[in-house]
Amino acid sequence: RGVRHSHLDTGNPLACRAALATLDIFERENVLAVNRERAAMIDGLFAPLHAHARVRNARRTGMIWAWDIVGAPAGFARRYARHALAHGVLLRPIGATLYAMPPYVLEDDTARHLADGALAALEATLAEPEPTLLAAGQALP
């Protein structure tokens, strides 16, 4: 019947200090205004992905982008993630929807790499033949 006391129930001093330091940075460096500008720049880099023939409902809120892929093949998420890694970007779709949530400190050249890699991975995934099921008794190719 003791009093519960842990970092889950009370303000962890280190976590509180880190949060206050983060709020100071947001105020001092006007992070939200800078992010609006950065998001507009990244949005322009993602324009080819927005316009892709298989993309529907391209959208952004803040620094989060999402694209629905029409007619995504079986295993799309797994296959896309593999192609994205091959192009040097870490993107993991959920189902047939691609998401990007780049960090606030993303530099212009890295943003360009992200946008180019996301599009290249989509094209590679859609160009890949869909896996086929083997009939009973059929040998592997």
C-alpha cells in the first residue's frame, strides 16, 4: 500500500528538462515557420510522385506526406520497402499507402534524394512481375 513513485507517474526531471529545452529551440529558432517553408520545398520535390499515374489522394499535413497507390500488387508494402532501401531511402508503406515523415533537419540535397528514391522505388515495385503461385506438383523455376 505504498505510494507509487516512478517516471511513469511523476515528472522525470531529465525528460522534463529535455522537453523544456526543445520548446526553447522551437521558440528561439522559429521552427514552425521554418518547417512551413521546408514543407513547401519538399512538396515541390515530391511533385512527380504526386502526379504519378498510379497515385491517388496525394496529401500532406505539416511534415507528413501520404500517397495511395491504385491497383497495388500483392505484397506491395514489403516489395516497396525492399526497393526503397535499394534506392537508399527508408520508407515503409502500410498496405497500399506510402508515407514519408522526414525529420525537421532535412537538408535540401537529402530531401531531393528522398523524393527521387521514393519515386524510383515506386516505379521499380510496379515494374516487378507479381509473384505467381505454383500449381501442386509444379517445380520451382
